[in-house]
Amino acid sequence: MVVVVDVLRAFTTTAYAFERGALEILMVSTTDEAFALKHQYPELLLMGEVNAFPIEGFDLPNSPSVIDTQDLRGKRLVMRSTAGTQGVVGAAHADELYVGSLSVAQATATSISALNPQAVTFINTGVRPNGGGEEDIACSNYIASLLLAQPMELGVIDQQVRASGAAARFTGSDESDLPASDLEYATRVDQFSFAMKVTRKKNNLVLSVVH
């Protein structure tokens, strides 16, 4: 059992995409893979970023505040991100593979508990050799605390996320690539009652909701 965590912003964004009606989201590592899928299936919408900035030719950015304004009912998406989708691709061998953010933490813990795994491994995608990823560590610790029935205080989690190095980048207006509103979305804990799980379909890594 593996949980790939990306609070800022990939798996906060995917949570809002599902809330806005998306059917499924294909996870890819590169922009070329995304464009190839779009060529094969023109109805797909491409969503993502490279180093936090929107990708030319993509339909949507990796931004929960932007996604929350979209009507995605019945849509299938492809996502490429610098951290989150890389973690998914790297963990594709897992027997059970979830993605996590604070938006779906309780639902993720509930879904995992129902499977009664022997062990749960968290991959905090924001962590780099020189540090970082405090926001993802906080989320992982929160999900783990729920699994252990010893929930952390939400105020502590909020403080840890807002004090993270990644959070410091999100100070712009809603029209910027790093809007402060995205940080607000990312710190909304347990917004949704679904978890998000990755399965393999026709050699694609497909993210969908689990209730």
C-alpha cells in the first residue's frame, strides 16, 4: 500500500477536478506523453505544469482555484506535474496506490482502513535532497494519525503547511501562476468524502474516486 502525497498542488487540484465532475485523470510523467494521449483521444483535457508554471498547449493549469471555476462534468483529463505525477509513475508497481492531499485526508484514511493493509508507505513528493516538502509531511502525518485513531490537531497541520518553503511561493493575485488562493484551497482539510486511487487501464495510470 502506497500513498503519494502532493498538497501544493497536484492532488489538491485533482480533488477539485473530481468535485467539478471529472470522470478520471490519467497520470503521466512528461508533456510529450500528455500530447500523445491528446492526439490519440482528442476529447481529453490536458492539465498540469512544469516547475509550477502552466504548459503551453495544455487546457488547464495545476491550480485548484482555477479548476474550481471549471465545468468538468463527464470530462477525462490527463495530468503532468513536476512532483505529484512523478511520484505516481515511480510507485506504479504498488499493489494498492492512492494519492493524498489535505482535501481528502479523512476519506483516504477511511478507504485504506477498509483494506486493512499490513503496512502503508507515504511518498512525500515535495521532499528534495536539500529539504522541503514540509506541507506533504504534515499531510502524511495527519493521514497516519487518522489510521492510528490518534488524530492530530488541525491547527498544527495548518501551521506546518503555511510555514513550509513551498507555501512561501504562493503570494500572487488570482491572475498569477502562484496565487495565494491556491494555498487557501490546499489548507482546507477534509473537504471531500472521496479518496483518490490509481489503477492501471490499457497501460495507462488512471486516477479515479473511491467512495
